[in-house]
Amino acid sequence: MKYWVFFFLPILIFTIPVFAQTSTFDESDNPSQYILKIDDHQYPISYVVNADVIAMAIDPESKSLLVGLENTQDSKFSIEINPELISAPNNEFVILVDGQDVDYQITTNTDGYLFSFFVPTGSEEVEIIGTSVIPEFAELSMLIMGLSFIGIIGIQKRHDMARLLKKIKF
């Protein structure tokens, strides 16, 4: 009997489901949608979870997306996020559920990242941490920084001119 079949059979059984992953929600999931508003932009975030989503927000300091939950039951949380909203190199995100690091699956498509992970009963907060979030630098921040540089250069030039005039004794 050919024993090599027993070697390749498990490989075939366990690798085929990996290639069958899809990057969208299952049709039976019926995803809900949350519209996250940042400045003048709106970002639709589709999700499926056995809980009430009470809020979503970007935390620029920790470079994360925060999701507030209520009435959470043991379930899989699937959430699709636009890559303009949050990103990480090599898709190396960190997901915390009530401050605890959890394992997750991620798939990418043209619409963004699809995260899937488990949330236990009573969970209140999910935090998806990346390396950059929108807005990294808002237009107002850039304007203030530019004006500050111009002011510093102007003060320095004026100070240098005063020192030069003292040496010449005008």
C-alpha cells in the first residue's frame, strides 16, 4: 500500500479551507453599518456582532479605533474598516477587548480590512490599534505649524539685525 497518501491527505484537507477564505461578510450575517464622521468626511464601517454598538471613534494619540459596546453576548465580531481610516505595516494590528489582547483573523480587499475575532459576554470596549490613523495632521495643525516657523524665523532675523546694528553703532 502507498503510505505517502497518508502524508498528503491531511495537507489537502487542512489547506483547502485557507484558500477558500473570502474578504466579505457571509450573506447570512446581515452586517450593520456605522457612519464615522471625521471633519468633513464620512467613513462607513460595516460590522456584525451580537451586541449593541453605542459609539465608534478614532483616538489619534494611541492611533486606534475605539468601539463602545453594550449588551454583549459571546459572539464573533466582524468589522470592515477603510485603510484610509487606520493602517499598519504588514497588517500587524493589535486588537484589545476590554484591555485584553485577542487573536484575530484579517483579510484584505479593495474596500479595506475585514477583522474577525471573539468577544465574550459583557464586553464593553474594543480597540483596534494600528500605526497611523486619520487625521494624522489636520489642515489647521499644518497651518499653525507653518505660521510658527515663519514667526520664529522672523524673530531670529530681527534679533540678528539688532545685534548687527549695535556693532555698526547706528
